[in-house]
Amino acid sequence: MKSKITLTKSEQKLQVLFIVSILSSFVVIAFGIYFQNHNLDNDHLLVPLLLLFWFIPCCIYTYSGLTNGNLVKLWTATVIYNTMIWLLIKITSNQQKAKCYTYKVIAVLIINFYLLLFFVVLQMFLSTQLKK
């Protein structure tokens, strides 16, 4: 089980921005579903807005992972977090280094996942816009 995590003031602000951005992306998805059901085409506004709302949490998560990692500890599933620490302890034989590397590995994985997602969504968006 994870120990109690105390966040600094700046990390608390980043956490609020993280949550607001995630919730905003759900709102954009809901608007997209609504517009699609009513045969309104607002993809030229909603897709870039959705990518922006997905980009903000990825940047916050990556920033936290590359600094002290408190938000990574807080927002990563316990199973994933503990498994990565266990694997890195086996590799490095040092628990403190393993925790530091875990934050950095998770941060790099998140930004790579976002970039992959960004290019896939962008390619799909551009292909549908060119067909019109």
C-alpha cells in the first residue's frame, strides 16, 4: 500500500489543473456525441480542443515524473507502480534509485503514449477533413 503523500502548494494547483483538464475532455467528448447525434459538424473545433485537454494532463504528469514524482505516485495505479518498482529494484539493486527511475520511466511512457495518440487522432481528423 502506498504511504500518505503530501503535496506542495504548486503540486496541489497542478493536481486541480489535472482534474479540471480531464473533466473538460469528458465534456468535449459529450459535446461531440451530442453534435454527431444532431448531424452538426463541429469537428474542426472539438478535435483540437480535445487534444489540448489531453495534452495538459500528460504535461503535468510528465513534469511531475521528471521532478519529484509526487503526482505520479498519487495518480498511478498501485499495481503498475509497485510492479515497476519491483522490476527496477531487480535491475538496479537499490530501492531509492528504483523509485527515481520509476517516476522517470512512467513520465516518458505517458508522453510517448500521448504523442502516439496525438498523431493517430490527427491523422484520422485530417483524413476525414480531406474527404469533404
